[in-house]
Amino acid sequence: MAKVKEGNTISILYTGRLEDGTVFDSTEGKNPLEFTVGEGEVIPGLEKGVIGMAPGESKAIAIPVEEGYGPHLKERICELDKKRAPENFHPEVGQQLQMYRADGLPIMGTVVALSETSFTMDYNHPLAGKTLVFETKLLAIV
């Protein structure tokens, strides 16, 4: 029976959980995830974890921080002056906002704190710094 190797395009079902069991993403009720192993279309730990799987096989893949979304970096958190924001802008903690870097590229951030004069944005990926567990089932090597 064929087993997944680098360069294969595969189709999987998955449920992504944090170490405490909290589900952060799933294909349940959606189309399966299809990607080519080794192309960098998904996080490195998931790519490595599916290598050697056979169609129909299920596997729990634990993904350390370094092979997921990386560490949570303090330098990706910054405080912004409310005076520099648009006039009708009223941020709320937990709100996700698309901002623009100095080079013009968009970047997503989350409002993590507010004061009378400023708001603090976290530009880390929401799953940065977390160990992830993917419950996977390989449907096919396509």
C-alpha cells in the first residue's frame, strides 16, 4: 500500500486542538484539506506528521511550537496612540484588525489592551507559542 512521501498531494480530515483539548479548527462539516507535502502550504509539523501514513489511517500528531506557528514574541506587541487612529475608531479588547506594515503589506493584529490614550496590538499569530495536536485521517493520496 502506498504511503505518503514528500511531493505527494494528499487529502485529510483533521481536528486541531490545543494541549488542553480546546478545538481551534476542524474540517468537520467542511471539505477535506488537500495539500502537497513539502510545498509549505501547511505548518511544518503537520507536513512531517503525515509522512508515512497510508490511506484510511488515523493518527494524532503533536506539533511543538517550533514546527507550528512559532514562539509568541514580545516584539510583535506594540502600543499605539489613539490620536493616530481614525476619528470614529473605537477598538475593543479581542477585536482583530488588519493594519499595514511600513512596507505597505497587510498584517492582522488583535487588540489586547486599552487605556484612555492608547491601545495595544498583538501581531503574533493567535496560535503562536502553543503546542498543537492534530487528530488526522488520511483520506487519499491524490
